[in-house]
Amino acid sequence: MQRMQSGDEQAQAAHQLLAGTYRAVLSTHSLDLEGYPFGSVVPYACGRDGLPLLLLSHLSQHTKNLVADARCGFTVVEHGDGDVQQFARLSGLGRVVPCEESGDAGRYFAYFPQSRMYFEELNFHFFRFVPERFHWNGGFATARWFSPDRIVRTNPFDAATEQRICSHMNEDHADALRGYLGARLAADAEAVVMCGIDSEGMDLRSGDRLFRVPFERSIADAKDAREILVEMAGGH
């Protein structure tokens, strides 16, 4: 019989799902049909505060809806094939609010390089999802509510430190980056780059595909990062 996960284990799994899904169903309040929800799919990357960062067009329907009423739903689902009801999912209830001067813009562009043009030329703006509660369902008998502090984790690295780590890995350890993905990466896939790292894992990109690689333990500084990256690369 499969062991039942503890609340802390479920919260950690929910955090990793939020950190590594990179796209969500955003459900806003429809302006055109009052009282009805409006669902759309949006890309996101977690900012340094751990909250999902969105780059939205002022012309899109969901942005117009949010300007009128910031309350929304934010749902992420585990990737995979097969019975979708067996996949982990996390539904957040909260608000999407503007962040005009986002210090995380560079981080977002590392995950979605093509989006820089949207920001610079098409008048897209940054927003953050600020949760009130999360509902987690990781499988049989796991459905439960979590407060945001159980799911959202602040990144211990400032922008400069994160950039140094990513640049070093991308310039000097291309083979290790491919190795971290193992069988998840096709042999003919494009080069792998590290686009982000935090206390619980790293985010890698190959072409347009993003991958989350969780750490087996939490890290707190650059020394910890080096140690765990060397361990995961087999000591090389």
C-alpha cells in the first residue's frame, strides 16, 4: 500500500508544481457576460518573491477583466499523458496586480526570450499573482487547502548572484546541464541553458521547452548551490 504523504510533503510537492509548470489557466471575471468566469492560458515564471510573474497585453480580454476586478483563479496541472484526473493540480485563489517596475523582468526573459519583444515593442506589462489560498490535489485522499506561506518560497539569491551561477553553468558546464535532464531530453534537443535557480531547484531551458529539476535538499547560498550542482553531476 502506498504511504500517505504528510502535510509538509504535500506542501513541498505543491510548491514544486507551482515553481515548475510555467503555464497556468487564469480564470477572471468576465466583463462581457457578468457573473461568468473567463478562462485563458498564460505563461509565467516565479519571481524572486516566489509569486508567479505574468507578462500580459493591455489588449487581451483577461487583462481587461483584471483591471475591472483583480480577483481570479490560477490553476496549474502536472504535465503528462493519460488520465488527467490522476495528475497533481494546484488551484490558487487570489488577485493579479500590476507591478510596473519589475526587478524580475530579466529573470522572466531568461525563461521566455521571445517575450522581450512583447514588452519592448507591443506594450505588454508585468503583473503578479498574489494568492489568498491554495487548493491542492495530488491524488487519492490528498485534497486539502494550504495557506500561501506553505507553498510560496522566497528565492535566497539576489539577481546578481543568480546571474553569476547561471552564466557559469551555461558557459562552462553544458554537458552537466544536459545530464541533469537525463532521459527527459531527446538526443537531438537544442542546447540546454540554466535560466533560474532557487532554494528548492533549478529551471533549465532547451529551445522553447522548460524543465524543473528539484533539489533533494534546500540550499541557501552560492556555496550550497555549487555543492549540490557538483553532486548532481556525479562529482565532476
